[in-house]
Amino acid sequence: MSKKVKIGVFGAGRGSTMVGVMSQHPDAELVAICDKFRPALESCRQLAEKHGEKVTLYEDFDKFLEHDMDAVVLANYATEHAPYAVKCLRSGRHVTSEVLACETMAEAVELVEAVEESGKVYTYSENYCYFRSTAEMKKIYRRGDIGEFQHGEGEYVHDGESIRHLITYGQRDHWRNWIPATFYCTHAAGPIITITGLRPVKVVAFDTPNKFARYTGKRAGEGAMLCVQFENGGTGKFLQGGYRRSTESIWYCVYGTNGQMESDRFGARENMLHTWIQSEGKADYYEPRPDKENELSKATEGHGGSDFWTMQHFLDSILDREGKEEAIDVYTGLDMTMIGTLGYRSAWEGNRPVEIPDLRDRSQRDKYRNDHFCCDPKYAGPGQPESCSFGRIEIPEVVYDMVRLKYETETKNKRD
């Protein structure tokens, strides 16, 4: 493909970052943006036009999909990525998906088979795998410097109470209000998987009671801890959720048979790295730089600069060139996601160990083909779990009314 890749973006909220990258990228032509919220669409149009791109705006996804484009960036709601990815793949488009890859195990099977049948590129845009620290940890591990993997940890703790009105709008069934605490797991677990290249094979999970998030409408636990065993016998511990913190915690640590490495823990310093190599008797602390940088990557500040690389490696994969090996494929994206999907089954069923299948193996798929175990209200019915393993959390409608009023008042004041 010698011409620019024609790109459409679905989701103008989170997708505004991708609009910013793709509207400036020399290998991309941003042609269409879709969202149901017109003000967000107009904001993205202005951003694209600032960089010289003329885009068509859509509020209807099916009409958006009729647009002449080669690839779609999915930045819609986290629980809805898989069905839209399948639609895009079956229409002949390449896809990159924001987190998470799927909501249920049935969706995981359908997604992986849609990728295989379409022959199109699918990448998983877990941007935390592309922090300067986590990318450097991958390079160090793959060189063999710290030996064989023994244990890894990841944290994504983000106290979002102060902004909940801006991200849930007072909607009772907004996905952020009912997803179980294990679900949003790939920020915590993903980098350990890409660093080591190891597949998780078993998960035991625990969520914690809802003590304060209920007062802004959340019906799940405050957070969760997921304990994982990897295919080589190594272990992982992943902590995530909305626990009380002054700043969010984004942190990773890897132990090997010849050393240890971890990112800095406090003060938004996730790109700083500590390393210790036993055989060299050497400890170091530094801020790594990417092997390849350009003006656009330097200018893209989103999530410590990592947002640029998800788009870069998506384009590398479509154009079949160097850099595609850094993209996260559908199998690895699902390995990351299933930790949380099956983790909640563990938490709900008394914290029992749950096997994580390898969906590369076709013989393992049928068991999950009709498995829609989840907390989504659209799947509500006999046998489905509540959003918290400690039981149903009843929240009166007045709570959502108050959140909605706060959202409407704040956004009106900004417009005025």
C-alpha cells in the first residue's frame, strides 16, 4: 500500500487523541469521525482542520462504515469494542481497538475468528505497554539481562470520584457504573505480558466492598486484586480500581533469576526506571528514551507519550513494515483482557482458580462460544452475577439525579 491509509475514528471523546495523531501522521489520511454526541464531533473536526484534514462527521455508525476508508480506530465505550470490531473486520477494514478487547468470552471467540477470517490487521491499543519505562523493560527482558521471569506486578489505581459526573453523566447504566472491579485490567496486567511474552494460564481474583463509590453511582467494588500464574510457572499480582489516592498509581515491577526492574511509583513518574542486574552487580535509575523518535512522537503527550505508538504500530502493521512486530495482536490483546473477564468469575464464585484458555488453539474455543457471563444490564437474567461479589448494591435514583445535575451545571458553565 503506497498511498496514505484512510482512517476513520469511532468515538470522539477518547478518540480525540487519535484524531490528533492521525491528522498529523504522514502515512495517514483522517477522513471520518463518528460519535453520537455532536459537540464532541465538532471539537474533533476543529482539531483535524487545525492540521489540514477535512473530515466527514457521522452520528450513525452504519453510515460511517459506508465511508471510503481503509481502517477504523475504535475509541467507543470499553464494553462495546468487540461487536464493532467484528463489523469493521467483516466490512474489509483494518481495526485497532482501545481497551478492552471484549466484554464476554463469547465475544472473545467471535472476535478472534473474525480477525482470522477477514485477513485484516487487528491491533490492540493498550497504550501503557508503550510507556518509555515499560518499553525499556521489554527490551531489557528480551535481551536476557534479568534472566527468566519469576514474578511481575502492575498497578492502575485511579481515584475518579471527583470526575465521575464528567464520565458517567448521571446515567444509571453507564458502563463505568456497573463493570466489576476486575474488568478494566489491561492497564495493570498488559505491560507484564508484553514485557515477558508469556501467556497467563490461571487467575484468582478478589474485589473489595463498595464503601464510597456508591455515593456517585458505582455499583461495583472499589477495586480488585488479580493473582495470575503464567505458562512458565511465574506469578503476577495486579491491583486496580478507584482506591483513595492523591495521584493515580501507574507502576510495574518484574523479578527475574538475574535481577529486577521497576518503574517509579509516585508523582506521575511512570517513565522513570530502576534496574538491578545481579551478575553485573549494577543498579541504575534513569529515564529511557524510545529507540526511534520523531517530531510527532515528541509532540504527542497523551499518557506519557504512549498514545502515539499505538497508532504508529497500527500503521506499521497495515503497511507491513518494520515496527509491526511491536503491535499487540488479537491473541495477546485477549490474553490481557481475559484476566479480568475470567477474574470476575473467580471472585463471584468464591475466589476459585479459573483456567485462562489459549484462543490461538481452535479446539479450546467451543467451550466459550456461548459464554456471556457478565454484569452488563443487557445480559441480565438467571445465572448472571451482580457487579460486586459481596452482593447487590442498591443505589437510589436521587444519586444519579445529583450526578446528572452536577454534570449539566458544569458543562453549561463551561459553554457560558
